[in-house]
Amino acid sequence: EADIADVLAELELPSMARALSLLGLEERAEVVGHLPVATQADYVASLERREVARLLREMSADERADLSNALDTEEQDRLLPALAHAEREDIRRLSSYPEGTAGAVMTSEYASLPEGLTARQAVDELRRVAPDKETIYSAFILDDQRRVIGVVSLRDLIVAPPATPVAQLMEEDVITARVEDSQESAAEKIARYDLIALPTINGGDKLVGILTADDAMDVAEAEATEDFHRAGGAIG
């Protein structure tokens, strides 16, 4: 999908739209997610509202929020009512965090588990929710207030005897970021601690999202590009 997006990004909008129309909905959403956000905004502005709603439902939560931020107010008012209430609220919540913060780049599509499950029950639950989550390789154990009390890897759940309580498998010393932290500091934590996903918490210490290793790479790439341009300006 990333390679297809690179090719389509070089086309004029009508040609790109025709090419995208040849793809199935799921693959189209993947490809669109790899396009520059400004190009995504131009593309969805050319679609009927119903078609945009179908496309947005297939995109990941953070990609939907980024795309929404790229639309002008008129386009947002035209398109967002076509989404389900939960999807609209998710977009508004993710779009509300200031640019450059961990909250602005996180996704709300994380895997969580209650503490009282066995390894077998946890694997069954992760299998059930997998299609809608960014990653299931790290699952966060939450209390009844949605505060993070542990993290468990899918590998440990699979290797453990099926009746083993999740509480015995989870790591209790969980590295977290806050939504107001800079995205660079969050990316540094992912790199330093070799994390698959970094849980992001709000002022009430409740889990509201995660940053993944892919997010950290995107942040590092953007920072390197900014440094390059600053250096070029200084030389000029």
C-alpha cells in the first residue's frame, strides 16, 4: 500500500481518484492513509459524503483525526455527520490535543484487558478485538477506573499454561507518557525501552491512547527533516 501511495501521489487528482476506485475499500483506506495528508484532504473533498464515511470507517483512528484536521470547517461539517457518534467523538477528542504533543499523534485503538482473566481467556479476547486494534502484541491491564496497572505481551500469553492468571504474567512497572508530553520525548521512550506500544494517559491517569513504534519512526523522520531545513537555512 505504501508503494502504491508513492505512485499515486505523483498523479493529478482525477487520475489518482480513478486509480483508487479500482481498489477494494479496505485496501483503498490503507493506501489513502499513506498519502500526504493534504492529498488525502483533496481526495475526500472530491467524494460523495457516503463514500467518505465508508472510507473513514476503514482508516485507523489517528489517521482519521489527522485527515479531519487537514479539512476546512466547511468540509468537516459536511463529512463528520455521516459518521457514527462514537467515531465523531473519537475524532474530536484526538484532534483536540495541541500539535507536537503525544496526544496529537496517539491512536485510541489499543488493546486492553481486565486483570481477572486467565491466559486462555486473554488470548480469546485479543483474537476477538484484533481487527479493530492498532496492535495486540502488547495489551494493557486496566483497573475499573481505566488506570494502567500492568502490561502483558501476546507471546507470554501464548507460551503460558492456559489457566495461568494474567495477573501473574503482567509487568507492573509500566512506562507511560502523558498526553501533554512532547511527541519527541514520547518517541525517545519508545526507542530507549524498546517498546512496541507506549500507553498515553490523561490528567486523571486514565489510559486514553497509545503511541506505537511506527509513530516513533514518523516523529523521528519529521524531526530529522526539520533539522535538515533549519541547517539549510543557516547555511544559506
